[in-house]
Amino acid sequence: MTIYFNNGVYADKETMKVSIDDRGYYFGDGVYEVVKVYDGKLYTAEEHFTRFLQSAKKIRLDLPYTIEEFTEIAKKLAVDNGIVEGHVYIQATRGAAPRMHNFPGEDVVPMITAYAIHNPRPLSKIKEGVAVKTTDDIRWLRCDIKSLNLLGNVLAKQEAYEAGCAEAVFVRDGIVTEGSSSNMFGVKDGILYTHPATNLILNGITRRVVLKLCAKHSIGVMEEPFTLEQFNEMDELFLTSTTSEITPIVSVDGKPVGEGVPGRVTERLQQVFEETIH
Ligand code: PDD
């Protein structure tokens, strides 16, 4: 039995009830987080729940819990479900009300649901790398919000999968922004390049860990927009996310990156990242 969290109640998934009028269902009107569990413990929980509250604030949604309370909920789900390696998913919607675009009245409370699930680390992808496909970034201009509204991401990921690729790389006005569910990094002449944390990308927690590791280990970083042409000429490429960690990219649109194998700087970052998780 998997224990879920539903607005203060911990219970079996089958007994959970969410209204057909939920605004998450109608409009994708809500926000979410994915927090990794390593060795039975939450990884970078404070950063995730800080961003969760920030995302909620950006869509003018008041959440009834603090960072500490969300952390306790996530911990309890991980422990009660016996999760050693996996993740906690948590989402909040603006609640249930008859379908109207404008916000419902004050009496409507957010719907918060969460669960913890076993999810092993994708070790072979982390070691061998993945292929990616570039695609137009057709999303809205508030990609900094971790919104439930993921249609642009869903369509891009499916396009990548159908091309035999693990991830889609968004390109907006000739600039590489991020992946459909990850951040993008390139290495050229030993310097790391990644899109700055603007409204055009989600400022990933894994991205922030990587930038901190670069500072600690004296790897030069340029947080500057780079073009698709520059992306295609990088010596190394990798993507980051909570579940993918640091995954090397070994081909873009069918063309090999560098020698077509994970690069030296990427492997070094993977090594020091590994030290942060155990
Ligand atoms: N996705 N950019 C986008 C669009 C994302 O959806 C994600 C994460 C990231 C990386 O963020 P982080 O390092 O904080 O996980 C970047 C999650 C994992 C998901 O939707 O499942």
C-alpha cells in the first residue's frame, strides 16, 4: 500500500479524492516539486520547498504550510513508504470551484497532494550519456515558475522520444534555453556555459548544486545565453535534473558531441556531485 498525502490526511491512494472541479484539472492552475531521496533521506529539501513557495507566490497562491512543514510531510511520506532511493512528488492547485478563469473566492482552499515513490538512479544513462533532439521553445514567458501547465514540455519530450532521444532541447530565437525537464550545460575550452536564471528557464536545484561545485573546484562558469550554433560546437554537453542528476549528452540531432562519449569536465562534476549525495 502506498501512502499518499491529501490536504493534511495520510491515506492509501485508492481512498484519495480530488474534485472533478479542481483547477489543476481544468487549467493546470498550480505548482509542483520533485525532491530526490537518497539513502532514505531527502536531498536539498530546503531549496526545493523554498522554490515551491516562490512558485506559488508567483501565481498568487497562498500555501498553508511553511518550508519546515513541507519538509516534514515529505520526510514522513518517504519513511512510511520505506523509500530508500526514489523521490517525493508534491503539488498544489488553486483548489476546486466551478470552472471560471478568474480566481475563485477566499473560501476555496488549495488542494495539496503528495506521494513518495521508489525510483532507482538512472546509472547507465549517467555513465554512457544520452541523445537529445532540438526543438522550438514554444512555451510561455514564465518558465521560472514550476507550473503544472506542462503542455509545451510534454509535446517536446514526446517529439524527442519519437526520434529515439532521451530529451528535447528548447531553442528560443536561436538561443538554447533548457531541456523539456532539465537544464542544459556546455563545456568549451574548459569553461562551463549555461543559460542564466531568467524567466526563460527553471532555475534547477541540480543546476545550482553544479554551479556551487564549479566555484568550489575552480571550474570557470559563464552564465550567458548561447546560440544553437555554439551549442553544436561545445566540447562537452550535459543536462541536469533532480532525477537525471548530471547526465552526459553524447549526440545532438544525430551528430556526436566531441568524441561522442562523456567528457572529462562532465565526469569530474559527476564525481564531486556523487560526494554530495551520500
Ligand atoms: N523537472 N527545467 C525544467 C523545465 C524542469 O522541469 C526541471 C525539473 C528542471 C531541473 O530542475 P531540478 O534540478 O530542480 O530538478 C529544469 C522535474 C524533475 C520534473 O518535472 O519531473
